[in-house]
Amino acid sequence: MKAIFQVFFLTLVSMVLFSSCSDDDIENGRTRPSGQQTDNQYVNNWVYEKMDSFYLWRDKLPAKENINFDSSPYDFLDGLIYPFNEQTHEGDRFSWIQESYVDLVNSLNGVSSSDLGFDYNVYLKAEGSTEVIYEVLYIKKNTKAEKSGLKRGDIIEKVDNTTVTLDNWSSLLYQNKNSYTFSLVNQSNPITVEVTSNYIENPIYYSNIYTKGSHKIGYLIYNFFSQDKGDGTKSYDTALADEFSNFYSAGITDLILDLRYNPGGYVESSKYIASAIVPNRDISKLYVYYKYNDLIQQAYQENYGEEVFNNYFADKIAISNRTTYPIPKLGDKLNNTLYVLVTRNTMSASELIINGLRPYMNVVLIGQTTIGKNVGSFSFYEPNDSRNKWGLQPICFQTYNSLGKSEYAAGFIPDDGFEVYENMAPLGDTDEMFLATAIAKITGSPLPSAKKNSPDLKPIGSSLNKKGTKGILINPAQFNKLKTTSLKNN
């Protein structure tokens, strides 16, 4: 059985792994034919096989005979994961498994069968309280929420007349309903929002150019790294190239890249963005390279040599074997500095751009400390297996820039050490705190007075953590090169 997978946080091609197990699998110390396994045992044996080949901390896995293969796949994976240490930032906090691989694959491209139409942060209402609130970050374009009256900065305290609490906040908005009615803080009239069916989200949310004295400033909000809606057209990548071409033609002197709501996505898109921004672009220069567990590292190196671990800047977007799209040299217009807006929701491919560009230019971070995901994962699923519809997302490698730097597991800290908090002005408004701070840094103007303020509420979660783009993906078409790679499992 061949496993199909996509790769998070990876720019080089990856292999389609042949099944290394026989038709008989060990279950709790006993050999049992696959046809006699329960559904949980069947799926969990598949999970263990993938983890035992690809998991970055493969040497930390418990012995197979000591594991309960009868548990649910969720609990089973939890029992395999190398525990994360909050003090040392060693270990795994990002691997996950999903019951429907179809939902997983769709979410990676911003496709949803049922979408709320907005993203939000979650806060504890008061110290010592069990009540929780949702704060709306932005309304997604072309959704029913856009016409509902709900807006950025609205605070939801009840959903369908149910108070939001620590016990229900993660599930209350995911009840497979056609609509939800929200009671808002300091508003007497509730708002009903219909969900949007079969929604396709464009990651390019907003762009503008601001002229401030001698500075012409380009501004782009980019909310996840996706090449297209899953149709192979690279339509989002080429649209990004067009945005940068427009900035180039307009003669911008400075660029603000807003990644504060961006949890990651395709590394190829990350590379194309970095290639447009890097000064004096040279496609022989390294953008990023990767390290795997000893088993995978050896297999790749023996079959393809050291170059297979390296990813370089690009001049063109590869749409197909015969079709390409030019990437503008916007970096040549800039003052050797990129301004990036970041928050606690910024991770993976977003952090990869920061780390990958720092050897070549000044990258100024404005906002809050990022998540700190310097590792990546593969997506495994079996589309032709009627007994296994799960999607597995284990951490499989670590990423490094051209200087060998990868020390951001604790997150990237904003420049000057001060954190910026949102005042919930409309996105793109020059009074919006993040944008205002970036413009002030660019122009040398006094920083907004609220820059050093602390938030009044304790953050406990975000809808952005539910997005499937929690990493970096590789184009599945690139798998073919390595599908014959064999692993020496000694």
C-alpha cells in the first residue's frame, strides 16, 4: 500500500513511502493478520509505521509491544509524541491526527465545506472567572458574515444564548449549524451569522500603498501560504507576484508584510515571496535547508546527495514543466529592510520567511512574540483504503537558514523587546496600531503611545489554531522524484 502525503515546512521534494510492514502486524506483543484487526488497531498500526519511519524524534518512540493499539487514534498518537518541555522548548507540540483526510487536504488550501466567515482570538473574561469571550480579528471576504453586521473588534460573550466558558469555547462555534446568534459586549441587539458553504478563502487579504514624506510604503496582508485552491494552477502564487509587480511599478521604498494572522502553508509560496523581497536576488543563494531523523537523512543523502536538502531562491514560479511566471525583483527597490507584523498566531512558513531572509537583509519585527515553529511535518493519508480515512501530520524535520540558524523554538521576539497590542481599528487604516507602529519606524516618527500597553485580558486560544495550515506544505506533484527511495530500517 502506498501512502500519499504532503510535506509541511519543506521545499525540497519528498518520497512516497512504500509500506514497510507486512500483512501481519504486532498488536500488544502478538502477531495478528491485518484482516483480523479492529478498526482502531488497523489505523494505529498504520500510524506507528509512519511514525517509526518519518518522525523527527523516532528514537524517542516507545517500544511497539508496550503500546495499546486498541485506543482511539487520537489517544494512540498522544502516547507516541515526544513530550514538549516548556523550559527548554525541546519536544513536540505540533503533531496531530485528523479523522477525515479529505477535510485536512481541503483546509490546507483554504477550502471549507462550512465556514463561520471570520477568525477570532479567545480571552478569559476576568482573572479567576470561568467565562470566556471571542474577539473578532477580521471578517473573511465573500462570506455571509461580511453582510451580517459583525465587524472586527466585536466581542462575543454568548452563542445562541449560551455563555462562552472554559469548558465550551473550543466547540461552541463548531456545531454543524447553518447559523449562530451572537450576544455582543456593550451591544443590545444580537447578530445572527449564517455559515458560508463550500467557501474558498483567498490568502491575499488586503494591499495598499501609503505615501509618507519621502517614503512610499507598500502594505500587504497575507493570511496563509497557499499556492491555489487545490487545482494546481498556482493562481495565488501568481497573484502575489502581481501584487509585488504593482509595488515595483509604483516605486515603493519600503514594504510592510502583515503575517499576524498567518499560521503557515506551502513553503513554495514562502520561497516565491522571499525571492521577490530579497535584495540582489541570486538563485544560487540558499534560502533554507532541512534535517531529518537519521533514517530519512541517510536515505535522501544516499539516493540524491547533499543538494536534496537545500532550497534556493527562484526567478520564476514553476506552474508546470513548461509554464513559468516571472517573480519581480522588488527587493532591489527597498532600503534593504523588510517590516513584518507578527503575533502569537504567526508561525511556520511565516517564521521561515523571517529566518530565511535575515542573512540577506534587515528584518524588523513589530507586534508580539511568534509561536516558534522551526520544525515541519508530512501529511499522510490513504485515499484508496476503505478502513482508514484518517490524515496524519507528524513532525518530521527541522529547518535552518543559510547561516545554519534555527534557534527560534521559543519564537521570534519583536524588535526593541516591546509588544504591540491591537486597538481594533480597521485593517489598512493608518491609525491601526500595528500599521501605525510600522509606519512610525519607517519614517522615524514618534511611536504610538499605546505601543507599550499590556492587554487587559488573558489570551487562551484562537480560531487560527484550528486552520489546517499549521506548517509548510510541498506540492504533491514533486513527490514522484523520490517515490522509489528505499529506507534502511536497521
